Amino acid sequence: MNAGKTLFAQVMDFVPWKTFGRIVDRHRGDAGVRTLSCTELFRIMAFAQLTWRESLRDIEACLMANQSKLFHMGMRHIPARSTLADALNSRDWRIYHALAMRLIDRARRLYAQEPMGVDLDATVYALDSTTIDLCLGLFDWAPFRSTKAAVKMHTLLDLRGSIPAFIHISDGKMHDVHVLDMLPIEAGAFYIMDRGYLDFSRLYTMHQCAAFFVTRAKSNMNARRVYSAPVDRTTGLVCDQTIALNGHYASKDYPEHLRRIKFKDPQTGKVLVFLTNNMTLPALTITALYKNRWQVELFFKWIKQHLRIKKFLGTSENAVKTQIWCAVATYVLIAVVKKELQLKASLYTCLQILSVSVFEKTSISCAFQSDAYTNAPPDCAKQLNLFTF
């Protein structure tokens, strides 16, 4: 089935091209385009991500060196740097956003039964943002500070499989709390956030949508204790309380009771104060949920190390968002391939192998079998031993 196909072409077979074609038609992405369609641009951007190309010249040189293999990769010709730059500036970034979201829906269904580290049937999301620094002179549309520009990548990460369920890209000045107004709230799900998202009016909106949140309290929070539940202090728990907010505006923003849990980390000795609207789960489960929030930090660290989103191929807003969404789509695509083919290799290993073997004509399953070939042990019977004389 895969005879004559390169590894890159086999990976591209997992892209829903019919759906992508409808997305392109809906946004009129190929209207008036004579060279480098939206489909070809995605192939080239995915190739750049998988092979770690960091500039337009880098992409052109690499494709030129493998010109005879482009047909087997689904590419008709090598685009000039100017053509590629124009395409990044003119092809609507929303096309690649829609493709990434389609792949995310598919990946979340595949990873729905993955272990999460907490014995809980509900869906758990971790919410956070990462900042990508830019040059203010080149990216003046993304102001951050007086001397630098930046874009923020606000991410809602599904902890089952570490698949991003929601991503919003903004300039560096947007405060994290405003992304709560954009989140698709899912009833019964848990949203794990740090103190930057502590806004009682927005949290109450989440509470009214029958969703649960776990966050940390600020040191100056004004609240009174209503009830204290017994806790086992040997587990690190200090208290498990039901509280009511005292402030005039805070009590109006969140008129119902909250749950406050204090936990002393036995390793560092630091006391952490958690706030949640879930009144039934054990207190240690709430602390374990917040501990898993670090998975979103690891996700940001991972994509910054292994995907090309630090150096951008264009300076316009459309070019930057196109590159980021193509990077996200590539990440999720490899996660889909890994799950569909039941590959045992890690996502990191898959990307490393693809980075050096995209032009190889072999089956993906064979390429990712690290133990497929083993060296035969030497025949010791035929070896002379110096000490037997």
C-alpha cells in the first residue's frame, strides 16, 4: 500500500484533504492563485517543521537538493523564496486554524481513554499561556513593552494525551484573564488555572455553566470561614474549608460559597492555597489535579524545543499566525499517526526519526521500530584467546 511513498507522503495521507478542500473553498483561499495553493503551502510548512528548516532560504535549498523526490512527497515544484513569502502573507491564517482544530478533534477522540494520573472520569483541562518574544521594529503589530514585541499563545490543554483543545494567539499585551471570555465551557469538566486567571465574575460564569475550576488563591483575598471539614494532617493537608467572600464587589461577583484547601508540600515545605467550586471530591484529589497543571508548562517547553515557532518566516500578523497554526497542526498530526498505527515510540522519537528520514521510502511502522534490528552476538568459538596458550 505504501510502496514508492516516502515517509513524508505517508504522514500526509493522514491529513483530511477533503475537509481541508472545503475549508479552503469556504475562505476562498485559492481564489486568483496561480502558484503555491493552500494545500501546497501546508505541505511545505509541515516539511519545514519536521525537518527543522528555519528560513525561506533554508527551505528552498533543502528542497532543491532533493528535487527528484518532490513528486513522491506530493509537491509539484520548488517555490521561490519570494513566492513562499507572498503565500505566507496572503493565504488566510484561518484556513490552517480550521485544519488544526479538525485534527485536534480527531486526536482527542483517539486519546480519550489515555490515563491521566488522577482517578477521575471527567475531562480535565489545564489553562495557561506562553510568550514568544519578537522584535518590535519588525513586528510592530504585536506590541508588548516599550522596547520589544511579543505574541501570546493561550492554550487549553486536554490532560488526556496532552492534546490542545483550544488555542488563541494574541499580542503580548493581552492579559491572561481575558481568554476566559473566549473559552468553550464544557459542563462537568475541570479547568485547572494559576492565579493569573483569578477573576470571580468570570469564575462564577464558569460555575453557572456547571463546570468546575481549580485555581490558587491570592494572599490578600478577603474571605470568611463558613465550615471546616476534618483533614488528616499527615497527608500534608492543613485545612479543608467552605468560605464566603467578604469584599463588596467580590461577593457580588461570586455570591455563592467556595471551597478553600490549604496544603503543605512535604518536599519544599511551601503552603499552597487552592480555590475550587467542587464540594464533593476529596481534598487530596483537588491538590493532585492542580499538580497536573504542570503538563501545560511541559507542553509549551516541548513545542518551543521541537517545533519552529521561535523564528518566523514572515513578519506580518498573517504570516506569524499561519506558521504557528501549521506547527500546531503538524504536532497533532504526528500524535494522530502515532495513535492510529499504535506506534510504541514516543512523540519525541517520532519527530527525531522523521527529521532525518522524510525522503526514505519505507513503511512508517518499520521506520519507528527501534528494536526491529538487533546485532547478532559475535561467534566467540571462532575467536582466539590470548591467555589459552
